[in-house]
Amino acid sequence: MAEALQVLFDSMRFPPGVDEKRAIFGYMTALNGFTIDAIEAGIRKFLRGECEGVNPKYCPHPPELAGIIRNAVVPSRTVQHHLPKPEHNWLPGERERMRLKMPMWRYAQECGLMDQLDAANRAGFGAMVVLAQKWGISVPEELLINSDQTERDWRLAGNRARAAMEANQPPFMRRRPLQSME
């Protein structure tokens, strides 16, 4: 590390009033943990004038040099966390229900009809079909094949979603209790 820093110190002077011997300890502390290659890359970047917000007339302060080094070697310093995909237990017909709900949500959002959509969603699948037909939105055939089962699945999915929201409420829902769709 000393050799890499010596290149910087030989090329640039310290700002006026800085005690060079005491500054060395600051550099050693600030650069602790960086590889020699990273330090050299950061110093080269500084000496080439590629650093914004740093006075190019003087040696950068220890925290500035540490920041320059971090920016010079971000890919090798960044720890890549590979998170597993969240598991989702799809209920029967859930994708088909979303193929109905999402176009209805978009239409309601654009036309300011969210209250109607909310009321129909709470009333159940039959009310959603009536509202979809009123708005000119097609209902997926898979949902119409067995409407009794679809109605049960609709209510189950709604209650499941409400239970999940009750367990981990978003801020806008903390004001009132959720109502079941039974």
C-alpha cells in the first residue's frame, strides 16, 4: 500500500496546513481492506483527472481517496447476492382470474371507477362478470366453464389475500379492519 500511495504523494502535494506524517495514518485507515490493485486503480483514476468533486491540485483527503477507489472498482467490490425467487402457491384458476381482474383494474383506473370495481370484487365472481360485460371486457372462458367452483375459488383467493394483508398491513390499511367475503 505504501508504494501505491508514494506514487500519489510524489505526484501531488498536500493541501496547505496538512501535516503529511499524520495524514499517512488517515490514508492507512481509510484504505484498509482495499486490495493493492484497487488502490492503484483509484490513484490512476485520480491522476488522470477522472474524478469529479475533488480538487485536482492537491492529494485527495483519505475519505475522498477511498471513495475514488470504490468507484474505480465497483464491480469487484460489490457483493452479488443471489436471492431465491419468492415462492408463490398458486391457487387453482388464479392466473385466469388475473386475466380478468387486470384489464378491469386498468379500465377502472383510467375511468375513475375503482369504487365500482371494489364493490364487484367484494360481491364475488358473478358481480365481476356482470361489471366486465358492462365495461366491454372479455371474461376468460376457463372461468365460465364451472362458475360455481370459480365463485368458491374467487372467495378463497380474496380471503387469503385479506389474511396476508392483515398479517402484514401496508400503511394505508392500518386505519380500518378488513372484512371477509363470506
